Amino acid sequence: MSKINDNELATKLRESISRILKVMKREVKHDEQLSLTERSTLSLISRIPQITPSELARTEQVTGQAMSQIINKLMRLELIQKTPSETDKRKVYISATSTGHDFVELKRKKTSEWLAKSISEKCTEQEKKMLTQASAILIKLVG
């Protein structure tokens, strides 16, 4: 049996994941007023009850200035709020508002529904088992 070429496999995975994300974005319309980074930031904020702007910038791999613009936009849309630290008045925590949580949950629900429908319509039971195994491996790659 020949050895699997890691570079070829990486290329195939990257291309297929990119295609899935592109189709998912096209098929799951929710709210196009937020960029991908803004949606990703809001999703992160909704998972972590209190996070600082610098932690957000580091996690999202953007500059502090770019994160400040993202935070300001999400605040204008009333999706997040700032809370001053009780112990250090220079520090501020960012958290999602109920509207922000609802936004993230609706996006996740619509995306999951689309993906489940696509799997149901296009995959055999054997392919579904393979996808289950593959999802665990993909999580391992980023974990």
C-alpha cells in the first residue's frame, strides 16, 4: 500500500472545506451586515462570558485598532456590551447582549439545519459513518 502524500491530502482538505464554507455562506442567509471577522468575534464573545478587547484581538488575530472598530460596530448594533472591571478601572470586559446571543444561536441553527439537510439528501449511511469519523479527526487537527 502506498503512503499517503500529506501535501496532497492537505490541498484536498483545504479545497473541500473552503468549498463547503462558501456554499454554506451562500445558502444560509442570516444577516449580511456583519463581516466574517465580526461574526466570528461575536460568536467568541457569546461563548466566553467576559473577555477583554486585547484577548479578542489576539484570538481573532487582528490588531487592537481593528478589534476596536469591530467592538464599536457590534455595540452600535446592540449585540455586545462593555462592563468595567470592578478591580481594575482601566480594564473593560466585553459580553454578548441577549440580542447578540440570539443572533449567534439563529445563525448556528440555520447553518446546522442546512448542513443536516444536505447530509440527509446526499449521503449514504456508510458515508454518514465516515463523516462522523472525519469530524473527530478534523477537531483533532485544530485542537
